[in-house]
Amino acid sequence: MTARRRKPLDATQVSHAARAVKQERVALEPGLDLHEWETRWQELQDLAVDSPSEALPELVRLTEQMLVERGFDLADPVAAAGDDPDVVRDFLGARELAAAYQAGTASPGDVAAALENLTEIHDYLVTDRPQ
């Protein structure tokens, strides 16, 4: 019996395969990600007390990771509208405010509003939304 060579996977196939493996791992170990998220969230909350503008981009990244790993499709506006639209809208707004603050065009009040929205999303993902 001779081994057949497989055609290499393209980037889309690799992405789909990686997502399937991640979803399988999440399904098998949902508490593991939650523990990692909560640990990192608390570290960033501590940073936000002293330096909200420094913590904001990191909280945006963590929240985006949490949303994607929970199945939200933030890259596709049509698919995102099918998810919880308020969560997606609040996240996208917080991400825009973080970018605006880094560009020097947002106020400390904007940062506070973005942090509040991210906290609400976090609470929804870890307590209210079923896995």
C-alpha cells in the first residue's frame, strides 16, 4: 500500500480547522477559558484603577477574544447582527473609543464609558450568556 500525498491546506482551510479544534476544546473544557479570562480581567481591572487609558486597549483585546471564543463573528456585520446586537454594538463602540483615545481624539469621559461597556459585556459573557 502506498501513501497518498495530501494537497496542502490553504489559509481558509487552516483557519476553519483551527476554529473547529478551538471549539472542541472549549466544549470539553469550558471552565479553563473562563478561569484564564477572569484572571486576566482582574489584572486589567486593577490596572484600570490607576491608569484607565492604559488598560482600555488591553481590555478591548481581551473582550474581543472572549466574544470570538464564544462564537460572535465581529468581522462580518451581517453575522454580528444575528448575535446579540447590543453586545456587538457596545463592543465595537468601545473598540472605536480606544482607538480614538490612542489617537488623542477622545476624552477621559469617553474612556470611562468604554470601560463601563466592556464591563457589562464581560459580565454578560461570564454570568448571563449560556455557553
